[in-house]
Amino acid sequence: MSILNQAVQNEIDKVQEVSQYLWQREWAERNGGNISVDLTDIYGPVGDTSTLVEKDLPLQLPISAAQRIYFVKGTGQRIRELRDPSYAGCVLQLNKKANGYKILWGGNASVSFAPTSEFISHIKILEAKRASGATDKSVVHTHPLELIALSHHPDISSSSELFTQTCWKMLPEVRAFVPRGVGMIPYCLPSSEELADRTTASLLENNVAVWEKHGATASGEDVLQAFDFIDVANKGAKLYLMCLASGYEPEGVTKENMEILKREFNL
């Protein structure tokens, strides 16, 4: 197994940290949820990989991702098992055609270890972000309880703008720390190419993409930032649902005051 340099180890340590947050919050039942990190710029020389087995991917990735290096959770592995990243995750390098990969590190859970089925969508997101000039290197997909519950609301779930305003109005910090809002994606088959494409498009505009009746996805400069976007958005949804459960419709911060907040903090 390759020895990881300190910069790469630091990013994997963050994955280990966030994975436990997701499990403790009940956002990652069984093997639900996934994390990916682009390590290409910090990995360093790969060395000779001629003895490593190359495996095919089920779908073609963007050719711009060819030979890039990623950490990713394994298919079927539990988020909580990322307490040992070399067991439940791996570092892999894509081939020159971006349709196959070799595992450089980790993947100890199984001799048939393979990246999550959502790996394709994660790389599409990261490559679209990179092409746009963004510095995002990580994608987190998880199942935050209150965002999912709110996505079942027949009216609020019908509009990204309404969903965003509902979360924003509950706490000034939600407006401040999720400044580009929440994109609402109508229900799609999990792990489908349609869902991957809709999520990629949504995250080019929003900080968080909510999959109706399923979960949420965000990207960030590292896994902690991606987690923070979801965590803060979920706080807005949680507060709204708490008010409804208490028997009243919350007034919320007015749009006028949110505009003042936007202007004063240059959001």
C-alpha cells in the first residue's frame, strides 16, 4: 500500500471526522451517504502502478477527469466505518480514458472493493466546479433528517426559491453561511445519471442540492466546508419544522431584513 504524504493525510483525517458527525446525527443509516475528495493537486508522484489491477467504471466519466486522484467511500460500506478510512474508503486514480481506475491505497474491506455507485455523480460535480473556476475539492452526500422532512412538504418542495427562503428566514446565520441557497431537485432514481446531471447543474448555482424525499449534497473546498453547508441549511429546516410542531407558522426574518443582511455582509 502507498504511503500517504501529510497533506493527503490531513484531508483524509477530515473525512474521518465528518463521517462520525454524519453517523452521530442519524444522517447515515446503514450504507447511506457518501464522501469524495479530489487529491490530485496534493498527492505527489504516483510511481509504478503496473502491478495494480485496473477495474472498469460502469459509466464514462468526463475526459477532463482522466488520471486524476480521489479518495472515495466504497460501495456498500457504512459511513461510520470511515473511522478507519483505509477499510471503508480508498484512494484511486482514473485511467487515461476516464473509464477505469486503479486503487492506490485502502480498500481493505474486500478483495472486490469498488467506489460508491455515486462516484460518477461526485466526479461530474467536481469537474463542473473545476471548469467554472471554483476551488471545490470535496463532495458530501448525506440524509439530513429535517431537510428530507421539509422536502416532503407539498408546497415548499415545489420551488427552490421557496425552499431556500423557508430555511433562510429562520436564522440570520443560515442566510449568511448558505448564501447561494438550496436547490430543490424533484425525485429521481437514486444513483441515476439524471440525478447526477441535475445535481451538478444545481450546485453550480446553489450551496446545497436537496434530493426530494432522499437527501442532500454539497461541495466545498474541503469536506468540512461541504458538511457545513448542509449542516447550516438543515438548521433552518429544523427550526421551521419545530415551529410547525409547536402549532404555529413562524413569522421568520423578513425579506427586507435579509436584504439588509446581504448588503451589510456582502453576501
